[in-house]
Amino acid sequence: MARDLGTKYNCFKCGTKFYDLKKPVPSCPKCGADQRDMPVVKPLSAAKQRAAAAAAAPKEADEADAPIPEEGAEEEDDDDAEEEPEAE
């Protein structure tokens, strides 16, 4: 038998998932945030979405070009050079 628990919410402050149990004020049981006060996020226009995607694309390419260290290969320690005494 299925029960009607009301509307399902994800709290915008703490991320808790809960049902409002058909109460007039949908408040989070964990932090008490009123879900009607959730900030409204305006969707980006198509031009702004393309600009954001173009700006993010070069950053991803830089990370992909970074060399991947091979397994078993150890990096040289610069500390060894500092420990050797210098000849005067």
C-alpha cells in the first residue's frame, strides 16, 4: 500500500531529503529552514551558456595535457641536494 507523504524536498541549506507530510510550511526537520525561502536561480541565456562553456574548455584541455607519472617511477627528491656539504 502506498502512502501519500506530501511533496519531496531536498533542503537547500543542509541537503537533507524529506517529505513535507502535507504541512502548510515545508520546513527541514534537520536544520529548520523554510523551503519557501529557497533562493531562485535564473537560468543562463543561450549566449551566456556558450560563453561559459568556451571559457571552461581551455582549462580542461590544460589538465588533459599534463604528463601522467608512470607507475613505479619515483620522483627525484630535491632534499638530497641540500643535504650534501658544499666544497669551499
